Amino acid sequence: MNLRALISQGEGERLEFKKKTTHPTRIARTLASLANTHGGQILVGVDDDGRVVGVRDAEEEMFVLRDAAQHYIDPPLTLNFQEIETEDDLIVLIVDVAESQNKPHKAQIAPGEWRSYVRVRDESVQASSLTEKVLERQQPEARLEKIPLNKDELRVLDYLKTKYPRITVAEYTKLINVSRRRAYRTLIKLVLHGYLRYHDKEKEPYYTL
């Protein structure tokens, strides 16, 4: 694996740099967010600015990461590790986190307190209760069957196909001239039945095909 090429991508939705792992509760949030989103990698031994600093003890780092994945995340995660030795005899630990088929995963942030996280650009962000429901419905066995749609429901699909690739509740309210509550309920129904995708990574949530 070309470590330099990987680092040059910079931190993002699928890549996180960690100088070292500390307490399992801190790294658990990152692990859960990657598993809940599209999966990704954590480079342990790489500073925030992309500088390789290496790890002192790769076995100790893996112990903390496994502990976090097994005991501070529910349901637990299985991680894969690679040790890369640089030209300067430094060791970087690459932690592979697969996108989960058993979402949502919650990370323990305090005794008896668990929260779900998703990956937003280069950060692990706490998921809303609606996002948790959507994550649950992303499982093939849990997704509701597609259903016949009425004219208002078909109208939002046509809008997204032909006019603009995203729509908010406010925009949909104007489009079909109904109450905001009814528009919201309709959009969520379409999300849970697999017609739309819900996004809450920006200031105002929106929906896409």
C-alpha cells in the first residue's frame, strides 16, 4: 500500500488521522461513525497535518482499538489492521473499518450513555433520532417494501429527476401546497420505503433520490 498517496488524500468522510489512540471512548465515536456511514480507514501514527510520527507500540494501539470496538460500541465491530513501516523506520497502523450491515452502531460516551454517530466530511457527528431510523432501514432485511405512490408522492420524484437533485421540507411544502407537517410525513414515508435518501449533514436537512 502506498502510504504517502493515502495520506495525500487528506482527512475526509472515509479517512481519519490519529497521532495515537487514547481512551476507548474517544476512538469509539470515530469507529462507529465510519461503520454507520461508508466505512473507511484510520491511520494511527499520523498527525492531523499529515505528518508521519509513527506509533511506539502497535500491539498496544491494537489492544485499545479492539477494546473500543468490542466493549464501547453496540453492536460490537470487527476491525482489520495493517502495519506499514516507513523509510524512516516508523510504524503506521492502518485500521480498516467496513461499512456495517447492522446499523446503527452506538458508542459509549459515559457510563450508561450511548450515542450514534455518522461521518460528516472529516468529523464524527452525533446522529439525530431520525437518522438512526433511516440507518436501521438501510438493512436489506429491514427495508419496507416499495408501495404504490399517489400524485403528490410521484411529484417529488419527478422534481428530483428533472429539476433539482435535492429538496427540503419547505420546498416540498410549496411544491404541493400542503402543510409542513404533511409534507414532512410524506418525505419520511418515502425515505423509509426506499424511494428517497435523507441527509442531515447540513444546516437544513434535505432529501435526494
